[in-house]
Amino acid sequence: MGSELVQGGRVRGVTIVKPIVIGNMSTYLGGKRETDGHTHTWSVYLKPFKSEDMSVYVKKVHFKLHDSFSQPLRILSKPPYKVNESGWGEFEISIKVFFHDPSEKPVTFYHFLKLFKNDSVIVKDKSIISENYDEILFTDPTPIMYPLLINAKPSDPGLAQHYQNFEDIERKTFTSIIEARRIIKTEIAQISEKIKQQREKFNSMRQEISGLEEQT
């Protein structure tokens, strides 16, 4: 890293993207558990999209659960960044990521805990999985963070395992965007043709009116 890049305590002109997966896995217990009435066991997690040791640049991760839990705030300082629990209801979980350099502001993500089947989840064996792709974006990182971000080493591949086929989703989304652009382009052409026809009609009517005025 050249010293000329560092300005105002930041490495200017540099953007580093760290892709991540946030999700949860839940399993139905078959009914209400007698001891607490819980119906599902579940886990919520944050993991790298690709095999990478996030602890090189991540200091800790805060998982904020529903206030009904006796300890709603769970703090993890090393991978896997995962909380195992049980319950009966769905709710939103905030996930706050802190970095080794306190000058780099924490980043907060949100995940809605899914326990029941719907069109957005994956069913694997007897478990339900809900995952989302996201990214941690470092724009003009600090001189402390920069080497940590670019030198993060691969980790246990199991820690990066995810179940959603994001590549397929990206491909389908790209195809949908191309098709939408094609449709919009066609509609614009049709509208432009209608406008052209209306203009020609208007000019023709104006010429007829001018001819009538000249006759009178």
C-alpha cells in the first residue's frame, strides 16, 4: 500500500466487498414441548459467502433476539457466528458486526426468523432454511483495516456452507432484468410510434385549418 493512498486516516480510492450469507435453520419438534411449550429448535447465523476467516477483520457479532428471551443479546467473538435456540414464534433478529478497528463503524443487518414453510424457504430433510445474500462494503477503509481485509485467509469450508443457490437466483434475476428491458424497449417504441402518428395527424389538421382560413 503506497503512502500516497492514505489521506485523512483513510485509504482513499479503495473499495473492498465482503460477501456474506445470513440465515436460519429450524426444525419442528412434532408438537409443543412440555417443559416450555416450544415447537421448534432453530439456529440463526452469519457466515462468509466463500470460505474465509472473518475473524481476521471482525471483532465480534451481536445477535439481538426477541425481548422475551432471558438473554436476548448474544455476543460471539469467533466463528462460527451462530446462535442455537428454541421457540414457537417468528420474529426479526438484528445482527450487528463490529470490526477490529473501532474507527470502522459497525454494520447492522436484519433477518426475519422463519419457522414455517412458505415460498421463500428451502426444505431440507425435516428442516426449514431461510437464507439471504448480502455484502459488507468497505469504502476507503482505515490503514488498520486495509491489510486485514486483503489478507484474510481461507477457513474451514464447513463454516461457509450455505444451502440457497444464489448463483442460480442471480442468473434468473439477470434473465428477468433483460426480459423486462426488452418489454420496456418495445413499449417505448410503440408509444413513440403513437406519438408520431398523433403529431402527423395534428399537422395534417393544422394544414387543413390553415387552408380553410386562406379561403375565407
